[in-house]
Amino acid sequence: MSASGGKKAIIAAFLANLGIAIAKFIGFAITGASSMLSEAIHSVADTGNQGLLLLGGRRSEKVADQEHPFGYGRERYFWSFVVAVVLFTMGAMFAIYEGIHKIQHPEEITNAAVPITVLLIAIGLETFSLRTAMRESNLVRGDKSWVQFVRHAKAPELPVVLLEDVAALVGLFLALIGVGSAVITGNGVWDGLGTIAIGVLLIAIALILGVETKSLLVGEGAGPADVEAIRRALAAGEGIERVIHMKTLYLGPDELLVAAKVGIERTATSSQVVDAIDAAERRVRQAVPVARVIYLEPDVFDPARASGTGQSVAERR
């Protein structure tokens, strides 16, 4: 994911959610509708979440040092995980609490035109934010479905913004249904039910975000297509007979670590080995540009070890 594309989507979501939060608080102050209050808190949480994503992107740009020799790329994963936690605690739990309170103590909604107008304005702003996130995602999504994109994206910002915007839009329609039903029936319980539905939705989104960002934090390797491209690039030049084994790990969304043991000819001189390794690294970086940290160990392929009955030449020494 391009950093500029992700940042553009985050800024669009930040501005939209800030405007929505202000409008909802005004609507709540006038009407007292609990679904408006829960939606306002949701928008505040979303606004803060965009700020956390921007913070993570800024901190990930810090130069590698002795304490963090591979850099700070995973800061983006950490702050995306914090977003999931904030969405769960500040958004979902508050909405459910407020909804239960409203069901226990229902109140009639006054000035119904105000919350409905606010919600319609919010739907328009949220649609703009989602449209921006979808447009930026389409630049890097390729032929993946939206579910595959969210599940397998190594850069977390766009999936986070997409899920938040979808949850916000669905939540706004739920709030609209809750407020509308309360106005039509004169029963404030519907407002509380709509608020609880919003909370349940936010729990689902928070859990999805938490699971996906946890996987990134623990450490994910390259996808099958990139692994195959790296293998082909390693074995494509002279001097390297095969890839004996290889592991990959994302150090950050834009930085992939590649560690491999490659088989070379038994008769190769030291200078030939060096030239072969250097050429292989260049081929890998050309094939998979995010493969920025590459460690290659030359070895002599041993068929007995490959079948599990022996050791490589390096391991016997």
C-alpha cells in the first residue's frame, strides 16, 4: 500500500468523523436521543482512531537504531491494534451500556426532525469517507475480493478505515431506524434497541480488526505469489543451483525480510560465490521490491539431507 494513498484515506476519514461527531452531539443536546449519543461517541472514537493511525505512520518512519536494528515499521501494526481496542471499549461498550439504560428508562424523542437531519448529513459525510477509502484501496487491491483484501493486506491502514467506515454507515442506518421507530411509535425503547444494535456491530468489527492486526503483530510471511517470485528470482541466475529452504517475515508493511539457504556448485570459488549471492539479491529486489532485507547463506545441496537422512555440507563441518 502506498503511504500517500493510506494517508489520504485516513485524513478523509478523520475530517468526516470530526464533522459527524460535532453534528451528532448537537443533535443529542437538542433531542436527548440515546442512539444519537452513542453514535456521537462512536464518531469521537473513530476520529481518535484516525489520529492513532497517523501517529503510527509517523512513528514507523523513525530510523533504525541499535535497540531496534530492523527499524520501527511494526509501529503501524501496534497502533492499528490499539484502534481495535479503542473501538471495542470506547465505542461498543458505551453503546451497549447506553442502550440498556435507555430501555430501562425510555424517553420520548422531541424535535424528531433534528436527529433525522443530523443522521442524513452524517450518512453523506461517511459515504464520502468510504468512497475515498475504496478508491485508494482499489489502487492496490488487484483482483482480490474485499474480504481477501482485508484479511491479507500487510499494510493495516486501509483495511482499518474501510471496516470503520462500513461499521459507521451501518450504524447510522441502525440509528436512523431506532430514532424513526421511536418517533413513529412514541416508545423510546426503540431508540435503546437501535443503540444496542450499534454496540453489537462495533463489537464484531473490533474483533475482526483485533484478530487481523494481532496476526500482523505476531509476524506474517510473504504471500504465496511473492514467495514463488522470490524462489524463481533466487534460482534464475548462474552459480545458484537451487533454493534449499527459505523463510520470509514482514518487518513492517513496506519491508520484507528474506532469509534463505541456497545451493551452489561444489567447485565454485569464493569470488564466484560472492558474485552469485550479490546477483541473486538484486534479482529478488527487482522481483519483489518490498524485499529490502535479504540474508542468503550459500551451501552445497545434499540429496541425503533433503530426504531427511543426512546433513548439509555446512552442518557437517
